[in-house]
Amino acid sequence: MIMKIMEFEIYNENSWKYSIDYLLSKSSKYKDILKKSEYSI
């Protein structure tokens, strides 16, 4: 399991774009790491 915790104001729509962009940018890095580890299992 991989978990990324990020605090943001859910009721503040102005913070949504930043939060989503941040999480998407991190998800591609996790994807790369998992691809590499797939071959080492």
C-alpha cells in the first residue's frame, strides 16, 4: 500500500487545482518506481 497525505481545504475551491496538480505530479513518480520494482520481485 502506498499512501500520500496532503492537507488542503476541501471547501475552498481555489485550493482544488493546486491539490490535484500536486497529487498527479507525484503519482507519475510512484508509477515509475513501481514499474522498476515489478522486475525485482
